[in-house]
Amino acid sequence: MPAATALRSLLPKPPLWVKPPLWVAMYHSITDPADDPYRVTVSPVRFARQLHWLADRGLRGVSVRELLAATAAGCAKGLVGLTFDDGYADFLDSALPLLRRHGFTATVFVLPGRLGGENAWDAAGPRKSLLTEDQIVRIAEAGMEIGSHGLTHVPLPEAGDELLAAETRRSRELLEEMTGTPVDGFCYPYGKVDPRAMHAVRKAGYAYGCAIDPGPHTSTYALPRVHIGEGDTSLRLAAKRVLHPLRRRHPADLVTAPLGPARVGAP
């Protein structure tokens, strides 16, 4: 019996009224993982194997925008959301070719206030280059979804009103000017989210928000994601896929407000 099947057989069955959860994978940098104390870097070799693992099981990696649209249409079976936080420049040369080889898409959350800069917020980690405007446009033209990770990578619950508006509304405006296409997705820096931050994201015009483990805040504006790292072999990926439904509820079960961006001036 395959390990994943054996593990699933030992777990309690979820109630019939609980919908299958969205499975959204969270990546960051695709390059040499040495000297990364935060464990957010995956080597190109490991990443290639992880994509093969998905493809071999009939799963297809897609952007969060596509995943949510398919879910609303009732045809999301076999789809896995792929996201990349922080807007690292290595996405262009290391991740994009592998994604295109499989016919996969992904959502890349970038920082328009740090174009061509470095990940200065990771004090203990290696310095890594961030995407430039030209690189972001090239990624969008390759069929990837571009989303906002804020303007400069600050925790939104700790931001004052003016900074919160810049990190949400202004970052979206800049990215839409840059790409010439709507920017629907927002990703909370550090995964930190609270009702005030969620309201700001919705009021800024985004259609959804990605978090990490938002707990009681789980909704379309705080979607949970599964961290994927260098140590995630086939066995670990199978286990994460099995265990994920037991820790999350489907966003549609938790959202009480209408989906879509809030109207300007709405409470």
C-alpha cells in the first residue's frame, strides 16, 4: 500500500458537508538553498522534482486567480495553486522555464516599492536580488499572474493608516500601470493578517488575499497556503497533501461577505 494511502486510511473521515479545501503551495526563492536560515529557498533540482511529482499524479499547477475561478465554476479538481512570495529575481531564470515545460502557471507576488533591490528585511539571510520592472513585465507576458506583496514588505497589522493604504492601494496601482492588466491578488508580508489588514486589501480593489496559516481569519481574503521547502521529497509532499484538508476549511464555507473587491467607502 502506498505511504500516502496508508496514512489517509488512519485519519478520521471529514464530515460530508465539508468541501475539499483549496490546495495552494507557497514558494519563495528558487536557487541554491545554502546559508538560508529561514528555509524559504528551494534548489532548481528539487523544484523540478516537485513539479514532476504533481504532473505524475495528474495534478496541474495554476495561478490563484485561475484556481479560484475554477472553484467557482465547480471544475477545480486536479488543480494546485502555485505561489511565489517576495518577487525574487531568480524566478525568471530558475522557476519560469520549469513551469512552462509542464504547462503550469503560478502567481508571483512582487514588491513594486523595491524594484531591482534586495531582501533587506531578512537580516540573517543571504542577500538576494528582487525583480525589476522589466522582469515583472516579462513574467506577466509569459502567462504568470502578478500579485502584490505590498509596497516594501512590512507587516500590515503594525502599519499606520497612511502606510497601510500605500502598501495595499498604491502597490496595486503601480503594478497595474506596469503590467497593463488587473492585479487581483495580494499576499500578506510575513503571513501576518488581521481584520483591519483584510479590510484594507479588499477596499484597495483586490479580489483575494493569501496568508499562511490565518486560523479564524480564513476566507477568500486570507487564504491558507502550504509551505514547500527543499526538504519536501515525494513522501513529504504526499503527507502534506493528505494532512492539509484536516487543518483547513474551504474559504467558501467561511466567507460571509460577498466575494470581490469592496466598494470605496464601504465599511
